[in-house]
Amino acid sequence: MSASSPRDRAVLVTGAAGFIGQVVTRDLAAAGFAVRAGTRRNAAPLPEGAVAMRCDLADPAATRAAVAGTSVVVHAAYGDSASMVAECRVLLAAMSAAKVPCLIYFSSIAVYGERTGVVDETMPAAGAPGGYGDAKIACEAFVRAWAQDPAAPERRVLILRPGIVYGTGSVFWTDKLAERIRARAWGHFGPSGAGPAALVHVDDIGELVATAARWLALVPSEWPPVTALNVVGPETPSWNDYFAALAKRIGVPLRPLGGVRLSLRQALAVPGKVARKLRLPLFRRAALAPTRPEMAIFARDVRYDTTAIRARGLAPRTGLAEGLARTTFKPTR
């Protein structure tokens, strides 16, 4: 086997049992890498070329064992905001100890906060309400500092900032939305849903990571120490148009929803969620209605510049119709 073959390079995927992690593991294995599927517990069935690896990022010893001997780490693990930064630091310390040179880090467009207009990767981070954006900003700062350590000039970091990742297995942006539409708790929101949806299909994410991992592992000199890329698909329809396309895909009509009807459902949302947890058939539509923070997202006029990712030849290619056609949905509970 050639010394330049991906099979000679081991890649660790953290969070390999998650929505994005599973697809990344699949595509890395298909590209010929020796993939370590890192999870806290036993993983689901793995594709050929991938092996399960315990990787609890709260456990420094387990993390060091998981990264040892790898060439690239893909950090796709998803955690709550409180633990995200600490776990990122544990991973970077393990990579330093094992002299692993390359990291692909999953950040988020949440680092841009509530900006509007056109947003590119050069803009300073702003964070988002709720702590998630701030945690991603802190992690980005740590991975940048790690990559720019003058004592380790071989290090390379690719920071990916995906938009709205949809597709089979997406709990919130696919399955949950389908449930809300079926329950008639969702609709066309008029001007309140006219903001652009920064969609990207999960299959494009997997393909992107497999290509980038190959380049980082085999020709790292072609990359600067740190590269940050917005990851958004070729189409950014309005949120209303996304909801309509999703409704059409599952065969359910999408009706207008706004004004007094929407306000009433939002007012009943808290008792509705309580009834839902107690499995009581009360206020179901109200429990599934859009929250005010969600409506703020749907109205915001922001577009994420993709010049940098297109220049790298890594731009997602899946349009909305194709993406929804290959998406399967969990049955309604």
C-alpha cells in the first residue's frame, strides 16, 4: 500500500454516535481512512473500516488513549454549553501529548450572534443568547491558540461553522419540524418567516470532512495553521419556503399561521409542554408552536458568505429538493 494512502492514517471522530458524527465516520471510512469511532458508550453498528473506541472527553486518560497514534482528529462531539469548553481543552491536551498534528473542529454559525446582512469568516465573534455561541467562541479561541503554538509549527486546524444541518437523523431541523407540521402547530409565518435559512445537508458535511481530512493528512503544507469556513449549502430559501418544501415532502398542507392564533398558542406553550411530559392530550399544538426566540431566527435577514469554502473546493452541493428527497423521517410519536 502506498505511503500516501489514507489507510495509513488513523482518524479519530469524537461524537461518532451523533447525528453528524455518524455520517462523518461513514464517509471517512468510505474514503479509505482507518477510522476510530469515538463515543462515551457503545456505538451503533459501524461501517467497514471503522472501529469503536471509548472516548469520554470528561476522562483525560481515555481521551489520551483514543487520540494516540492518529494523524487527524475530527471533533464532532456535541455537549451542553457548560461542559463544551472543558472537554475541548481535555482533547487539545491529549492531542499535544500524543503529538497529533491536525484537527477538524465543528463550531457553528452561532459564533456570529444576531448579526444581520452578509457575514464572512473575518468578522469578530459575537456570541448568541443562551451560552451556546459563547461556548463555541471560547473553544475556537483555544483551538486557534493550540494551532498557533510556535513550538509546534506542524499543527493545522480547520474550523467548520455549519449552518442549519438537516437530513436523516436531524432531530430538530427535520424530525421535530415534521412533527410540528403534521400536528398543524406550524405554518407559513408571512414576513416573520421571510429570513433566509442557511441550510446544509448532512451528507455534504460528511463528504467535506472526508476530503479535508485527506488533504490535511497528506498535504498539510498547503494549509495555514488555522482555517475557518462557513458551511452553507448552495440554496438558502426563506424559512417559509423551507417549511413549505418539508410539508410537501411529508404530504401535509402548510397553512398560514400568525397574528392572534400564533400568540395564543405561544401563551399556552408552557402548560402544553407540561401536559406533553405527563402524556396528557392537552394543548398539543401549543406545546409544538414556535417559540419567540425561534421566530426571531426565522425573521432575521442574514446571509453567510461562502467565498472561502468555494475557493477551497469544499463547498456543499446538495440543493433543497435533492436533500429532502434523500431524507427519511422518524414516525410521529
